[in-house]
Amino acid sequence: MQERDEGENDPNPGFYGDEGGDFQIKFLALEEIKLAEQRQQRELEMMRLEEQKRQREERNQMEQLRLEEQRRQGELEQKRLEFEQMKWKEEMELKMMDKASRESPAAKIKIWGDALRNTISRMTTEGIDVVSWSVSVEKLLEQLSVPAELQAELQSILIRPYFSERAKCE
């Protein structure tokens, strides 16, 4: 067999020796490909990180909007409660005033005066009928269950218009 010189019939010329720089060119080409892949991986990673950051910002923004809405709802609920409390207080004051006005002597006299107005008749001018008219007025007050403390006031104030002209003068 013949001795071969290194690189003469070598299937991979330039592998052991740098004949024509093919090895360096291939090596640089592979390095460029690796760098391109690494750059592409970094770009993909950067894009993924940016997307995560954008999603995080969106979640934060949505959370802030939700919290702001909750705050507004809380304020609205507080105002509604204050309004309800003020309304209830006004209603209670009106009820107290209404009750006080209904229990006042003037209101009671008006109520009993309205009740007597259509049930009592005018006193006659005959002297003998005065006694029977007075008895019928007293019975009417009893039937209507007029409180005793009002009977005297009612007789002097509300029954007086039903007296005869002669009884009014005396």
C-alpha cells in the first residue's frame, strides 16, 4: 500500500489541516447559525416576557377598575343608607307632629265637632223642650264615647251654636 500524505486522499479535506480554509468557513457558518438561533430564542423569550408583562398590566388595570367600581358602589350604598335614614327620621318627625296635632285639644274638639254637627238638632224656643234637648245631647255624648275631659269644652264651644236665640242671650 502506498503511504498517503496527510490530506491527499482524505475524505474530509481540511479537517486535519486547513486546506483552503474550508474548515474555518464551515465552523464560522455553524457559529453564525448558532448565534442566529440564540438571537431568535432571545427574541422569542423577550416577546414572551413582553406578553406576560402586558397581560400582568391588563390584569392590574382590570383589578384597579374593579376596585374603583367597588369603591363607587360602597359610596353609593352609603349615600342610599344616609338618605334612607334621613327619610325615616323625617317620617318619624311627621308622625310625632301628626300625633301631637291629633292629640291637641283643638284637634280633638274639631273631630268631635264634626261628629256632632250632623247628629245634633237645634234647641227649640219652648222652655219645656230645653230639658229634653239637654238630656238628648248628654245621651248623644255618651253614645259617641266622648272623653269626660272634653264634654265640658264641647258643651260650651260646640253645642252653643245649637242653642236658641233666647238661650244664647241668657
